[in-house]
Amino acid sequence: MNLLDIKEAEKRIKELREQINYHNYRYYVLDSPEITDAEYDKLMRELIALEKKFPELITPDSPSQRVGGEPLPYFERVTHREPMISLADAFDEGELRDFHRRVTETVGDNVEYVVELKIDGLAISLTYENGLLATAATRGDGIVGENVTQNVKTIKSVPLRLRVPPEKTPAIIEVRGEVYLSKEGFKKLNEEREEAGLAPFANPRNAAAGSIRQLDPKITAQRPLSTFMYALGYVEGIEFTTHLEVLEYYKECGFRVNEHIRLFNNFDDVVNYCMSWQEKRHSLPYEIDGMVIKVNSLEFQRILGSTAKTPRWAIAYKFPAEQKES
Ligand SMILES: NC(=O)c1cc2c(N)ncc(C(N)=O)c2s1
């Protein structure tokens, strides 16, 4: 095997890695593939064959590294650099307006809010070091979570490397969001479980949690999990001034960010938007259990701070429980 072979292989492996990562991004993040599954599989087969021949050329962001390794005996614990907060709940319009009044008493009337859907899945924290996915952890108790990196790497909407240029790549960033199963994916999974004589999952949230907290990544890899990223944890090497900027940056990085996120500068619109989703949510392809309202300015978030348990700059509006069809 002469030096030329290895140099040629290295060039071709880099090309294939970038092409396949791009096509994963197109299919799983933008939901608009450019090639057929057969063409994608062909690229994957060529990459795996080349990496088999030249294992020293395998890199951590190679799409071949997504398919899980051996089952783990247990999950290691991970301490979040920045705690994962839990939100206070508002159950009606009055409680929403109380939140707004408390905010304006502290930062004044000129405040913008970002309003987002509250995805009914499992919270996750992804730590990228110099642009590479280093650790994925569950929320746990907010301070310490479980290391589920091998499982999260099987989720194709999670980039193994941030899709931004080096000058926009932070040394460290904790990207937070939700892993979820679509209503369709949940239904199909439960049909498979019933056929296999296994107990069905009660709801998509339990199914997502059960799929991520699997010790065997090959089982996780078979589950149609997806993600929406929506919050920032610890970050080093990049500055943001608003929450909306963080979400725009996440899109540049190649994360899935929910399309129904809106910015409002008056609270009546916030309330109307939240109420409008009480019925509309039934037409969504995934489950939500409410809305999340956040002060957009990160400076105002710092001024408002947090109570012992929850931020003063955000609140969850929970939809009233529905009568289950009997
Ligand atoms: N516990 C939390 O802080 C959050 C939980 C959730 C959730 N389940 N879905 C969406 C958001 C969001 N868009 O911010 C948040 S924030």
C-alpha cells in the first residue's frame, strides 16, 4: 500500500464524510432531501468500506460513528457546566399576566418576549467542544444527568460537528433542547411492541425517554427520534444579546429549531398566541403540553435572575388537561 493510496483514500473519505453529513442535514433537519435513499446508501457503503481499509482515517464526526457501540453496563454521570433550569407554570391568562407584571416591575414596559411550543419529550444537553459533539446528557436533577452520548449520536438531526466556520465555533457550548417522538413514530413503535408482545409506551414522552435511556445504542438507533433545540447553557468564545440570536445561531449550526417560534413586543399578543395553540396543537405531528414564554433580552434575563428553582424571565403556560376519549 503506497503513500499515494492513503492520500487518495484520505481525500475521498473527507469528501464522502462531508457529502453524507450534508445529506443528513438536508433530510433530517431541513426535511428536504436532494438525493434518493439509494444514492445515500451508496455513499455510506463506500465510506464504511474505505474506513474499514484505513481505520486510522476515521474521525469522530464521521457519519459511520453514529451507529452505536456496545451496550453500556450503566450510564456515567455528567455534571452540567450550567444547571438545567425548570420552569414555573402558569395555568391561566391571569397567571400569565402576573408573570408579565413581575417582569415589567423589574425591567420596565419596553420588553420583548419569545414564545415557543413546549415540546412533550425528554430534555437533553449537548456539549460541543471546538465544534465537535463531546457529551450528550439527560437533565437528571438539573445539576447532574446521565451520559447518553452514544445514544444521541444515533439521532440524525443532531450534528456531530457544528456547521459553522472556525471563527464562529465556540471553545465550549452547551446546547439544550428536547428529544421527542412524532405521533406517527410513537404509533408505529407501539404497534411493533404489541406485535412483539411488549407493553406499549403510555405516551410519546415516555417512549422518547425510554429510547434515550437505553443501555444498548443499537436499540436507540432503531427509534425514529427527533429534536428541537431551544436553550443555551454554558458558552465560551461567543457572545449573544438576545434569545432569538441564540436560536438563529442554532439554525446556522445545523440544529432543528421549531418553526412556530414568534417574537412579540406586547403581552396581549403573547396571550393570544398561547391560547391559539390550545386547539391548533392537535394538528401538529408531535405532542406539546403548553407554551414557553421567555424575555428575549439576555441582559434583562440576567437582571431578572432566578428564584431557588426557576427563572424569573421565563414561564410555561400549561394547556388545561383534556377529557380523554373514553
Ligand atoms: N424546562 C425548561 O426549561 C423547558 C422545557 C421546554 C420544552 N419541553 N419544550 C420547549 C421549550 C422551549 N421552547 O423553551 C422548553 S424550555
